[in-house]
Amino acid sequence: MQLVSLLFHDVYVRHPGESGFSSAGADRYKLSLKEFERQLSGLAELGLKPSRLTGLGLGIAPDMTVPSLAVTVDDGGVSYYTVIADRLEQRGWRGHCFVSTDFIGLRGFLSVSQLRELDERGHVIGTHSASHPTRFSRIPSDDMRREWSDSREILEDVLGHDVHVGSVPGGYFSNVVAATAGDAGLKLLMTSEPVTWTRSVNRCLVAGRFTIRQGAPADLARRFALPSPWTRASAWASWNAKGLVKPLLGSSYPRIADWIQSLILNH
């Protein structure tokens, strides 16, 4: 089964601090409204309709040679309600909103009523952990299991139905992360590895995603969704190159990571 899942974060109108987590690291992943609309326009040119992945009825295309497409947004920032959902719905699309539940109702994050309304409008609400640990794959497995279970329980109380999907905070994935997600009842877990293939760990389907971040080429989402694998392969090369240098660079990592991604994806 192939899935081209696109990973966005917050979208801002005037300043990145309007929505979601506020830090230099977080802001690097936020798009301006103009950038976001350009990415969606590029996708719309392909005539594809993104799938809704609920973890049960996955909405995967019956022709497995044609990758299905999904739009996902991490962190649970209020911009999903104020900006993103409307832009998706204008095209008849729905997305996936992954929420770190400890932040529900705080400044810059989605409220209970907004989450319920988004769910009623057809957007898929999933867990992005409870507290959004800095390095999720390094915390004890019992804590991982608790992060998934607690956040899933909160979302189910808010929405009034089961929640079976989640995404890994910060991109820090391991097989233990997936196994604990399965223990907590998740059926689909999204990572940040830019791949189209999926695999099962402890009855939980694990799927990668292709990140669209600030300063990305305006047609990058479209290029990821195209049948040609070149851009996807380039993203995978960039992701792995950054993984190799990250432990060595310390505070210099963000600048070098931006340079690596720009070098690979713009050529």
C-alpha cells in the first residue's frame, strides 16, 4: 500500500506566533498564508482528492499502483480552525489535525468547541501525544504508552467517539514508539520519514510523511504527489543526511539542516 502523506504545521496570517508552539525551532515549520495557499493550488492542479485516514476505514485507493494522498497538520494550533480548514474545504477536501492534548484551550491552541466543530465538519482529529515530549523516542516505554493512552482518552471524551490515529511529536520515531501506540489502541501512526510505503507494528499501521516547511518551493506539495519518484527520493536523502549530522552540530543544526534541504529539493 502506498500513501503520499503531506505534513504541515501552523499557518499564520501576520506572525508565526499566532498559533501553536512558539519558538525559533517551531517557527521554521510554519507557513505564511500565501505559502500555504500556493502549496494547495499546486495540489489542486493534479485533480486529486485527499483521503480521510481514520485508522479503520483508511480510504486508500483501490489501485495500489497509484499512491493515495493525505493532508496532515501537527501540534493542534488554532490556525487549523481559523485558516487551514476553510482553505481545505473550499476545494472539497478534509485534513487530519493531530493534537497535543495538554495544550487544548491554551493561547494559540484549539479549544474543545473548535475540535468538536472540526470533527463534525469531517476533519480527522488524532493524537500528537499529551505533552509533546522533546524527544519522544528517548522517554521510557511506560511514559510513551501513557502519552498515547491519556491523549487518546481525552480526545475521545471531547469528540464522543473512538480515536484511532496519531502522529509522532518531533519526528522522534522508533519501533518502541509504534509498539506503545499499538498498546494504546492506535491503528494508524504517522511519522516524519518521507516514504510512501507502510508497515505494521503491533497491529498499528505505520506511515511516513513528506514535510512542507517555511521557504519550501511553492510547488513542492504538487511534486511530492506526482507519480515521478525523484522529489520523494530527494526528500528521503535530505531527511537521512540531516539525521546523520544532527547529533554532531548542536545549536548549528537548524541552519545546516535548512541548507541541506534547500540544496537537495531545489535542484
